[in-house]
Amino acid sequence: MSHRLDQPPAPARAVPGWRGFRQLRVAQVVPETPTVSSFLLRPIDSQALPPAAPGQYLTVRIPEEGRPGLVRSYSLSSAPGAAEYRISVKREDRGKVSTYLHTHLHTGDAIEAAAPRGTFALTDDHTPVALFSAGIGVTPVLAMLHQLAVEHSSRAVWWVHTARDPGQQPFAEEARQLLARLPHARTFIYYTAPDLEIAGGPGITHGRMTSDGIRELGIPADAHAYLCGPEGFMSTVTSALQPAGLSSSNIHTEVFGALAAINPGITHTGSGPPHQPPGRRGTGPSVTFARSGLSTGWSERYATLLELAEACEVPTRRSCRTGVCHTCATPLLTGQVEDTTQPLEDPASGEVLPCCSIPTTDVLLDL
């Protein structure tokens, strides 16, 4: 999610629970639907798993002959503070990693995993909260629902989920039990399969979620909304919530599924040539984008160098935004930076990851 100019300065460096990959043991495999299974993971050694924030994800690596291995990230669906991590994975027809997990990973097997990370996390305040999901996008918001239930939260909660039909709705009963522990929870379920022959009921809609329907949910303007699902789904929800009064800074999104292909080299999707960022010029170290011929002062309005580059419409490479994929790796021609989040693995010598670093001196980037 893009950083806004009206947001407060970025928080201190986030340190994942461990560096690189660590082996975890599969404690149990639980079929949730015909296409979704949960994998409960425990430490192989005696060291307890560090807690994960509700909404974070786990990155796993599977072996690939002759290569370092395939890496994918899956949102944690377990309760924060649980003794084991739970990832719930939908088997995709062309998904190499999801297919491997479903066909090769069994109870007692080991798998390599990186520590939980990600900034899509439940805010710790007392404002109303709306949890929107579609399909397997339910996993991170389910972890948030667990957190609210553990706290016996008095916050007003909207639980809004879209599924094809009840048989393809993972965690329906688990969510129902959690919501029953929240005194101010409201549930809205949408089933999209045509000619569905099930009884309706309070909060059950046969058909797709619409912008008008979302506005009729009565979500207050001061609510924080968390959205996870396909991009089209999140676009529909966002376009309905903003006219209802929610500010963009209160709408948090997480995309699941295949992302658009990343073009090799540096890509530019801006509306014009690179330019100074909006607002007052920063007074921090000078940041120069060599290929773009642009120099500007660093400002703590931005959480990372990548966010500054995007504000300047400097052509960039990006994908995960949390130091996992290394898509944004960029030559650092001069200067020094520090990490805001410890990357999964260090970049190559002479390179930086703009998605998780800020300048400590004047820097010259090959962008």
C-alpha cells in the first residue's frame, strides 16, 4: 500500500524473528475444503516460535532440482501467540509451490521457512474494524479475528466474506465461533455460484458484492478496513468505502494470488517524467536518482527509498516491498543506507533494496 504524505514518520526498524530460512516441522495437515489445506508448523528444535502480528505472512522455500529453490509467501491464519504457525494454501492449477505442498508435504516432514513479516497488520486501537475477504484471502483477516476474539474486544467488527458456495468457504465454522465471542460483531457472507440451492438467512446474500451493498453495511467513517482478495475485489470495496467517508489511510490492502508479470529491467508506470516529490522538500540526506537525473532531499514522510522513488515517479522495480523477493535490488553508486526491515537475505555487494532501506548519508542510486 502506498505511503501517504499525511502519515506519521515511519516506525523503527522491524526485526524479523530469525534471519534467513529455518527448518520447521509439519505437525499436522488439515483439509479445509476440496482445494484448501492448512499446514501447522512447529520448530524442529526446542526454541519457541516468535509471535507473529495478525495479518503477517510466512515465506517458505521448496527444493527445485539444480536451483536454489522456489519461494512463496502465505498469510498466517493462526491465532497470534499460538505455539505453532498455520498457513492455509489453496492448490492452484499452475502453482508449483502450492501443488508441491498439497502433494509432497505430510505430517512429520520438514520445510524451510523465513520469519513472519509484513506490514498488513491489525492496528491496536479502539476504532471500529471491517474485515473484507474473498476466497483464500480470508487467511490474514482470520488471524486478525482471532486477535480480536482473544482480547474479547469491544470494538465494532464487520466480517464480510465472498465465496463461491458454502463448500468452498474455508474456516466458516471457525469464524462463526470467533465472531460469537465479540459483542459488537456483524457478519455478511456473499455466495456467488449461480443457481445456488441453499436457504438464505440474516447476513447471507446470493450474488456478488456490489458498491451499493457495501455502502449499505453502515461502516462508520472512523473505521479501519482490511481487505484481502483479488485486485478487482479490493478495487470494488475501496471505491465503495471512500465515498462512505473512510480515508485512504484507514483502508489497508493485501493482494493474494498471481501478480502481474514483472518486466525485466526498470519499468515506469507514472503519468509523466520524474519530478520532485509533492509537498515540502526534505531536509535529510540528498537522494540522487542517476538515470532519472533527479536529486531531492530525504524526508521522514517516506518509510523507504522505494516510496520516495514512487512519489517522484522514478522508474522502479518492485514486488513484495518487504525485502523478500529482491526484485527492487538496485546498484548503490555512492553513499550508505540502513535497513528499515531486515531483508530475508542480504543484497549482493554494491546493491541495496530500496523497499526496506533509508539513506544515512547522501546516496546515488542507479535509478
